[in-house]
Amino acid sequence: FGTGFEQARKASQYAVELAPDLAEGYLTLSFIQLNFDRDVTAASAAAERALALNPGSFQVQRHYSTLKSSMGQHALAIAAAEKAVALDPIAPEAHVSLAAALQNARRFDAAESVARRAVTLAPGRPTVHGTLGFGLFLQGRPDEALAEVELESTDWVRMTGRAMVFATTGKPDLARAELSAMQEKFGDAASYQYAEINALLGDHDEAFRWLATARRVGDPGLMSSVLVDPVLDPLRKDPRFDELLRRRADK
């Protein structure tokens, strides 16, 4: 993760220096500060600056929504994503952001409707089928969820979705086979997803082991998702989860 993020940081900092009144540099900088620096305070400040400079940008509103959702500030996240959709109602990624914010707020029915709109707008776009499939999974509709994730073009999203369905429908061997295939294909880069799958399999020790790996390698999921991810709910009463939250910004 490090090399790409470092290059992006230099580019975003240079963009801010060249054009301090343009939102785009702050937008990228905020993303880096959240996912690579693991500095929520700095990421929030940059996102607020981007929002102040260009509240009419659907991309700015999308990122602001993602940031606020990662912090558990669901009302702000949903409101920003709704603004993104209003600003560009035919942009599928705006609908994906709103669906994700609604899913994190556990408003699964509303999220499904929004995700279906994204699929209608751009059925071949990466993540749209995965987002809908994940929402169906969270509603306890595994057959429909699997049908959607099978249409997903992004490998890690499709494979994670399959494993999740298998893990919760009495097919642990198939889930572990999918997990093994992911590990062979992605190595530690999908550590956060391995933790999710193991949490669903009921192997909490393995889930926490992969969350520790996610922290070590700088998996973005640890900052963007762990606080609000419904899939990790089975882990939240374990004292190790509170420790993880305290240490997730450590490098």
C-alpha cells in the first residue's frame, strides 16, 4: 500500500500548493490522511476545507459522506450522499455511496432501493452489483445476494461476497475454499475481508489475527469500515475489539 499512497500524497500536496482554493487537492489529501496516515482529525479538516471550497461537487460530497460514515456519523454521511445524488442523479457512484452510508446505518431496505438504482444506471460498472448483493446479504436474503455478487466484475468484491454467503448458509467448506483462493490471489492486501469472512464463520481468533494483519499492512478497511461494518458485529463484545479500535491508528 505504501508506495502508491506516498506518491498520491506528494501529488495532492503539490496540488494544494499550486491551487489552494481548489477542492480537488484537499479531497485527495483527505483520502490519504484517512487511509494511509490513519489520522481522522487531519482527514476531517481537509474534507471540511474541500466542502467549504466546492459544496457543489458531487465527488466532494461523496468523500465527505464516506468519511463521516467511517466515523459513525450516519446522519451527516447520509445527508452528504443524498446531496451527491442530487448534484449528479445519473452518476452510479453517487448512488453507491448513498447505499453504503445507509447500509452502515443499518437502514437496509432504503439501501437496497438506492443500490438497485445504481445497477439500473450502470449494470456493468464495478462495485454496483457487489453493493446490492451485500445489502441483500445483510437482509438475510442469501440466494438473491449470491446472484448479484456473481455479476460483480471486481474480483475481490465478488469473491468476498461468495464467501460471506457460503459462511452463513451452512457451507463453511466452500467459504474456506473461497477464502483460500482469495489469499492466493491477493496475499495480505485483502486482510480486512479475510477478517470479515472469519467473523461470519465464527472463528473469532482468526478474524482478530487478520485484523491485526490489516493494521500492520495498512489495509484501508481498518479506517474506513471497521467502526461501522455490520459484518463485524459478532466481534464487538470481545475486549479485543475495543483494543483494536484504540490501536488501529498505530503503525
